[in-house]
Amino acid sequence: MRGLWQELAGLVLPVDCAGCGASRVLLCVGCREALSGAVTARARPFPRPEGLPVVHAAAVYEGPVRAVLLAHKERGALPLAGALGAALAAAVRAGGAREVALVPVPSARRQVRARGHDPARRIAFAAAGRLRRAGVPARVAPVLRLRRAVADQAGLGARQRRENLSGALEVCRGGARLTGGAAVVLVDDLITTGATLAEAARAVRAADPQGVAGLRAAVVAATQTDQKSRE
């Protein structure tokens, strides 16, 4: 119910732009353009975690893009999922336009309860709808789940994140069947060190070694695109 009330409130109450603060508009023209995915790029975390597939990002995680993602994820601005889904769809198309199964990285149950929604999953459904309207067969296959508790990733470096997530994800029973026949694209709202997507890729490959040869990933934003960063 919390998520429903948040969404209804966002639709009927006056708001300021989530990206720049412009008055009485959910997302201004400039901030919407920043999330258009007009210029996608390869995300290149450094050091690159083992097993990380090719990742395309629609934007760099800074300025208005960062503000919009945080408003959606942490402050329950659920109507922003449409614009974020459009950005994610652009990142998915950057890797090819064949039939795709979008596999969102799951949030921990405690985070879903605290936020009232699962950000990556919500954005994935918005992206799938945008892709279908553009003529790309797309579906969401939420087949990943956490098999054990993990610590909050905030404040952890790249190595610590890899250790925290190692072996934490698995594909639910029948998951390979749900993605069969489509190109599997792991999706998330953000990539920083790449540890989460690398673990997601490990879990998917373990469940279906022969069926995910072209496994790739797409995100709304990346902290690093085509440049090196420090741990």
C-alpha cells in the first residue's frame, strides 16, 4: 500500500523537478534529456571484477541523473520510473535489438520493505514496455534471488563489495525456462564497482552455462564510463 500511495501522491501533488529543482514539474526538459540515452557508453569500472559482462549505460552518475536516481530509489518518487525506464531501454538497445529477457538485480527484502518498492525491478518493467513499443520483443524475467543475507554496500570498496556478494545470488527454480529463447540482459539502475552485476552474471551462468553465451548488462547510469577509477 505504501508504494501505491507514493505513486498517487506523485501524480496529483505539485512537485519540483527531481533533477534540478525547477518548480512544479516532475522532470524538466533538460533533465529528461540527460536521461534520454541519446549517448550511451560502455561502463568500465576499475579494477574490473572477474566475470563482469559488457555493460552499457545510458548516462553518467552525476548531477541531475544522480538526483533523479536517488529520488526514485530512496525517496519513493515512483512516477520517475517512466523516464528511468526509457534510459534503461536505450542502454539495452545499445547492445543489440533482438528479443531480450531483462533480468533485474534483486534488492534485499529489508530494503524493499524500507523503500516500499524494488527500484531495479520497477525500472525494468518500464524499460520492457518502452522496448516493445519500439518493436523490440522484451520481457522481464525476475529470476534472481538472494540466497543469504549481505551487508549494506554503502561505504565498501571494490574488494569488500566482491567479498560481501560472493555466492550471494542464485537463479530460482525454473529460471532458465523463463529466459529461454531470448538474449539475457542483466539490468540495474546503477553500476559503481561492478561487483553486483558480476555476481549476478555468475549466478545466471551457473544455472544455464550453455544458454547465456551472449550475456550482457545494461544500467541507467555508471560512475565510470571509458575511464579508470580508484577503489
